Amino acid sequence: MNIQIITNEYVEKKIYLVTGKKVMLDFDLAVLYRIETKNLKRAIKRNLLRFPRDFMFQLSKKDAEILRCQIGTSRLEWGGRRYLPYAFTEQGVAMLSSVLRSDRAIQVNIAIMRTFVKLREILSTHEKLAKKLDELESKYDEKFAVVFEAIRYMMEDSSEDDQEPIGFKTAV
């Protein structure tokens, strides 16, 4: 993966919600920085004071299992990770730029920071829209209740699991 090819969409797919925080995992960051995960962890351990708990934390066994199911990492019995992954918040990722001192690290951090900003803007827009809808709903009578209910339904996150798969169906 070339530095110029790191897109917001690619980075967005590597941001997970764990314990209510948007985080990136050590192994995904290592891929982006083009280093081995163990080397990323070594650099962090040499600079541990730069990574307080709100910047970086190790996943619990429960969180790691839930995440394993979501992203499809293999189990330990099948050659998977032997240690629980570390999760980095936005501030933790920003701090990595002071620990990893390469041109690649600088460019990757810029791409990641832009993605986090974009996600915050999207969330802010969604919250403003919901607030505006509440204001409009309080102004109008019950005749528009169905319209507001439909709009709220469309604003909800639709799960891909609820959707029919796209493609041809073959007889079995």
C-alpha cells in the first residue's frame, strides 16, 4: 500500500467502537505503518509515559472475543494472536507520531487524523439534524407524526444483516 493510497474509507474500516470509544487496533496500525506489530509494541513500551489509559488500553478477553467475531481474526488454537490487542484512541494514534519517526508514520497519522475529523463532522451533522427534527416535530400537530416517524426511521443505522443479499439466487 502506497502512502498516497491511504484513503479515508480504508482508515474508517479500521476504526472500531470498543467500550464506547472509537479506537484503532495495534495490528491494523502496524499494517498501515508497514512495521511488525511486535515492533510497534516495543516502541510503545519504550515510551509508555506517552500513552496514558485514555490514549491506549489493552482489550479485555471479552472485548477481544466480540471483536474477533466482528473482524474475523483467528482463535489462539488455530494459530491466532497469543496476546490481547492494544486499542488506541485518536489521541493515542496522534501520540504514535512522536514515537514512530518516519516519513511513513507522519503521512499515516495525517490520514488517520483526517478520518477521525471527518467522522466527528458526520456525527455532529447527524446530531444537528436530529435536534432540528425534534424542533420541527414540536411545532406541528399529529398530522405530520407519520412523516417524522418515517424520517427518524431513515436516519437510524440500517444493519447490513437485515438486507437481502444482492445477486442471483440459484436453486439448490
